[in-house]
Amino acid sequence: MTPGINRIKTWVLIAALGGLFIVVGQVLGGPAGARTALVLALVFNVAMYWFSDRIAIATTRSRPVSEAEAPGLYRIVRELAQREGLPMPRIYVSEMAQPNAFATGRNPRHAAVSVTRGILELLDERELRGVLAHELAHVANRDILISSIAAAIGMSITYLARFALFFGGGSNDRNNPLGAVGLLLAWILAPLAALLIQMAVSRSREYQADESGALLSQDPQALASALAKLDQVSRRVPPPASVSPAEAHLFIVNPLAGLRGGLTSLFSTHPPTEERIRRLDAIRARLGGGPFAA
């Protein structure tokens, strides 16, 4: 699937999430509910846009590193950023044992890339370059903004449904023609539908970042090898206690994959690693089959 088609698919999903949000507001409270929904959406979107990077850095306990501390990391990121025409992002390292990486920031001029101590110990330089190309692709594709919009609307739907349930949104049939039963269904089903759409948005962005990153590095095989290692090890290493499910979509692989239980894998924000590798293999064949193909 081309990046253009992926972008269209992502914005269609965002539109579906926004449409669900309007419907929930209307069903729960009529015109007044729709207005309340709009206010909530604006508040959450502004907060996520301005503070998502600080939240992600803080919860992963990432610390900024200088070029003297991590010359190899800086060299790879600088080379890839220059190739993509991006400003040099801020670079962080988290002491998390789980191998992972993420990009954050509201736009390319305010971007940050963080890698965990675990990923630095696990991957060789070529595989790490593939991962960093993936993360810079997220920055170039403005995925951080899109993910923030999806997360903000999803949270707004959840809070709106809870607010209406606990503060009598179902007591007025003129506002809520479905009555109390409809309100209860909205309280349960609307956040679930929002979560499913958020997952679809996140998975679509991961596929696109895999493809864009593979084209940026010209080495899809390196990213495929890194994903295979990360998927295997992340299932064995306990997930970081400080990372919440709402932040899982930021990482290159699901940091909560090691949690036991069917719902954890069912509601994953990441596409199956096997499918990601299959798509990268197809890109490798397209590029000529060898690493660093021109």
C-alpha cells in the first residue's frame, strides 16, 4: 500500500472518529450535548498537541543525552534527518530494560526521539538505523499530530459518555430519545468503538512509517530484522510500569505485549509483526533485494 493511500485511510478513520464523537454528543444530550462534546474535544486536542511530548518523556523516564555521550546515535539520526530534510530532533535515552523506541513532539521543529537502554543493547548498528528511520518517518509524516487528535477525540468520547451517565443525561427524553437504556449502551459501546478506531489509526500509521522508514534508510531488511528481535524480546521482558495503554501507540512495538490475557493482544495498537515483516520483504524485493539498494 502506497503512503498516499495510507494517508487517505488514516484521515478517513479520523473522520469516522469525529463523526462518532458528534453522534454520541447528540444522542446523549441533543444540541447541548453536541456543544459540550465540541468543548471537550478542543480542550483535549490542545492539551495533547502542546504537552504530549513532555508526558511521553516523563512517563518513560527518558533523559536527554549529548553527542559526547552517544556519538553513534547522533551520527545515525543526523544522517537520516538530513536525508529526509528534517531538523535535528532532540535525542533521549530511557533506562527501560525493554527494547523499544518512540518519537514525539508536536511537529518536526519540536520533535524528540527516545530509545531505551534495552534496544541499544539488543540491536546492531544496521538494525538500529532501520528503527530510527522508522521513528523519523513518524516525524516527517506528522503522525504525532494525527495520533494526538485520535487520542484526544477518543478520550473526549469516553468522558462525555461518563459525564452524561453520572449527571443525568438520560433523564430527559427530549435530549436523549433512546432513554436510559440507550444512554447506558452509549456509555459502554461508544468508548469501545472509539478505541477500535484509534487502533485502526495507529496500525495504519505504523504500516506507513515502516514503508517510509524503509525507503528512507533504503534497507527494509534491517527494519524487518529489528522488528523480529523486538517482538520476541518484548514478550519476555516485563512491561514498564510507568507506561499506560493510552501511550502504547507511541512505541515501535507494543510495550505491553508481555502482559498476559487475551484482551491485551486483541486490543493491540500495533499490527501483527509477521504482517509488518511481510510488507517490508515486499519493499525489499521492489528495491532490488539487497540492503541499501538505490
